Amino acid sequence: MRTASKSALLVLALAASGCSSHPARINEIEVPIPVRCKVAYPVKPASCFEALPANAPVFESVKCLLVDRENSLAYEGELLAALKACAEPL
């Protein structure tokens, strides 16, 4: 019986040493985690045209409308940039 337990112990020791000869492999798995978008909303520009009095000359009205259009296009660009930053995959 002693020889059987010694041989069993020897087999176990050899099996354990065989496992330690190979380094453990580490597998990295990347899983996207959704997070809340943290982009600040751009401030909407004030309208020059809305501040004009009703009897303002046509030249001043057109001038304010052109300024408002430029401001509106810039604001739209900032909104699209914020939307793009939030819509990009993680």
C-alpha cells in the first residue's frame, strides 16, 4: 500500500509540474461601455434683427439679417460638431 500511495503522489507531483511549465495566457476582451455625452451645448447667438425697431430702414434690416445668417451658420456648425462628438462609437 505504501508503494501505491508513493506512486500516486509521484504522478500528482509530475502532473502539477507539467501545468506550471506553460505560462498562463491572458486574453484581453474590449467591450464598449456606453457613457453619457459630456459635450456642452453651444450658446445660441442673440438676434440682431429682432432687436431692431419696426420702423428701421431697409438697409439696417438687411444688414442685421446678413449678420444673423452668419451667426446662425456658425451656431449650426457648433451644434453639428457637438452632435458628432456624441455620436462617435466608443
